[in-house]
Amino acid sequence: MTSAPIRTSNVRFAGLGGTGVIKASDIFADVAFREGHTVKKAEVHGMSQRGGSVQSDVRFGSEVHSPMIPDGACDFLVVLEPTQLEVFRGGLRSGGTLLVPADIDTARLPSAKALNVAMLGRLSRHFDFPESAWRASLRANFPEKLHSANDTAFTLGRNP
């Protein structure tokens, strides 16, 4: 007996260049891959990489045909910059989950630059991936000098 294929999950990260959108999507894609999923990823940069609109789509499941999320099909929209919420809100499917910086107590972050990691912590609450996979990916994607701050930020997002 074969099991039914796992539905493709669609996660979009959005914000401005320089706010960690691409890094957050890299880490999320890495976690899904570590957990045995087929993963495809695509990025769209605005007019400038630093300061312009940026989105990064991550799609995963047992079989994924395209890296781009179809219009209105985001299961999760993770917005790292509040000014970009209305720009990207239309991509969220009906019943999809919106995660925004207001979900995080930013005053407790070790650094404003760690918001993307805190948002990953918040996103992690919606998936069955083991916490150890998230933390391993964070360690693999950041230099050692940032591990402690990222551990704090991830925990803040995961356990508010």
C-alpha cells in the first residue's frame, strides 16, 4: 500500500532588502530539506537589493514542481517589515497564516537584526519539524559569534 503524497506547503517571506528575508527563507528551506522533503525556493528582489521589496518563496512536500507560489496560494506569509504587509497580503490564501513583527516583543530581542530569527521561531510553532532541526540549521547558516543571540531570538519567537 502506498501512502498519499504530502500536499505541497507554501511559505513566503517578505520584507525589504537587508532585513534578513533571504536568510530566513534559506534556513526554513534547509529545515524542510533536513526533514526529508523535496524543497524548491525562489527569490524576487525589488529595484535594489538593500532597501527594496524582497520576497522569497519556499515550497516543500513529497513532490514540488515549481519554486514560485501561485497567486493567492501562500499557506504562510512571514512579513519582516510592516511597510510591506499590504504589498504582499494578496498572496495569502483564504485561511492562511500571517506572521508579522508585531507578533514578537522586539524589546526583548538581543539585536534588531535578530527579528528574522525570532520570526522563524514563531513560524516553527506551525510545523512538526523537531526544534533540534531548526537550531541545527541556524548554527549551520550563521557564524559562531551569532549563535547565542540567535538562540535567544529563536526561543523568544517559539515561546513568547
